[in-house]
Amino acid sequence: MRYFITGFVAIVCLVISMAGFQGSFTRNTPVEVFPDMDRQPRVRPQASNLFDTMLGAGDGRGSRLPVAGSVARGAAVGDEPKLTGRQAGSEDWVELNPLEVNAGTLKRGRERYSIFCAPCHGQAGDGSGIVTQYSLTTADLHQHRLVQSTDGYMFDVISNGFNATTNEVGIAYSRMPAYKSNIPIDDRWAIVSYLRVLQFSQLGKLDEVTDLDKKAELQKAMNGN
Ligand code: HEC
């Protein structure tokens, strides 16, 4: 027993003197009993070469682009009007929103509009969003041309942006950004239906006001006194 205790203490001392305490630092190369998968050939992010040298891809990239024609899982494919805003087999825009327009769609549209569009186009759609205070200009969505435009065109502007251009350092962008990847299809159509409500809200005529006092008040305001 005496030998065992002495031997045990000696082994513990030996192990500690060689390996150190847990968490202590050393500049020496560690002894690797099982190297596991610590070192292995792999593609480093942003690094070139591996595919160039091994497979001869020849474009200097380590990270590969998706194969042409790849479709993300769950992504919508095809050229149905609901996905493109265009009539089947034609370049013409669909006239009417394919979504059923009801209180639910409009509510959803208003909420999404407030999140995605109002910062630039303003809560009322008149182009006076918060960004105009930082010297950005946007568009008034009550322009006659846009009131007259088809729902399909509106959907396309939201999806693919509008007015592609290039900045001073040569980076391409569109003045109205594309929201295809940020807003799901049904939400884009819901925004279109809410846009129509916004536009309609600005098209009331004085004759349509039934309350006579109110009408007189409005008439006065219109006359500017
Ligand atoms: C970052 C700011 C910004 C946001 C956010 C934005 N827009 Fe725009 N939008 C613009 C600008 C700028 C233009 C004007 C482009 C031009 O005429 O050069 C524009 C133009 C438009 C037009 C007019 C296209 C035409 O034919 O003249 C529509 C419609 C439109 N936006 C809808 C929307 C909707 C709907 C949303 C929300 C999903 C939205 N925009 C979000 C900046 C924005």
C-alpha cells in the first residue's frame, strides 16, 4: 500500500509537470495523441485556388456559385401571372390583383406598406417619407400615371425595383430597390391592394360629401379662406 501511494503521487507529479494544470498556457507544441480532424484540406472562406488547382475550374474562387438554373428550396418557379405580374405567355401586365382582396389582405398590406414602403414613400404614399429629410427623393404614388397603371406593373416595381442606374464609383443599383427577396409574393400583392386604397383615398370629390356643413367647410378651405 505504501508503494502504491508513493507511486500514485509520483505519477500525478509527473503528469502535472509534463502536461501542466488545466487552463494553463504554454508556447510549446502540444502533444497530440489523437489529432482527430484538426488539420485537413478544406476550402477557406474567400480564399482562391483549391478548385483551380485541383479541379481546374479556372475562375480563382474557393466558394462556388450555385449551378446555373438552381432553385432555392421552397422558391416559387414558373411564369404564372401571380409570380411575374404578367399575363401567361405574354409580356402584358395583369390588370387585376390575383389575390382575393378583403379586409384581411388590406390589413396585411397596410402593415407591410408601413414597414417596407412608408420610410421612403410616406405613410400617405405622397413621397414624403422620413428619408426625404436626409436629402433623398422618392416618388409620389398618387401620380396619374401610377393610378392608371395595372396591378401587375405595381407588383413588378415592388419585385424588381425601378430605374436601374449606376453610382459615381460604378456600382449598379436601382433607385427604387427590388423587394423580391425581402417580401413574400402574397405580401407583395397585399401591398398592391393597399396601394390602390391609398390612391382611392385621395380621389374623393366635393360632390360626394353628403354632410352639408362639412361640404361648406371644405368648399371654404378649397377657396383658400
Ligand atoms: C429606399 C427608398 C424606397 C423604398 C423603401 C421604396 N421605394 Fe418605391 N421608389 C423609390 C424611389 C427613389 C422611386 C423613384 C424612382 C425614380 O423615378 O427614379 C420609387 C418609385 C416607386 C414607384 C413608381 C414607379 C414608376 O413607374 O414611376 C412605385 C409604384 C413604388 N416606388 C412603389 C413602392 C412600394 C410599393 C414600396 C414598398 C414595398 C416601395 N416603393 C419602397 C424609393 C423607394
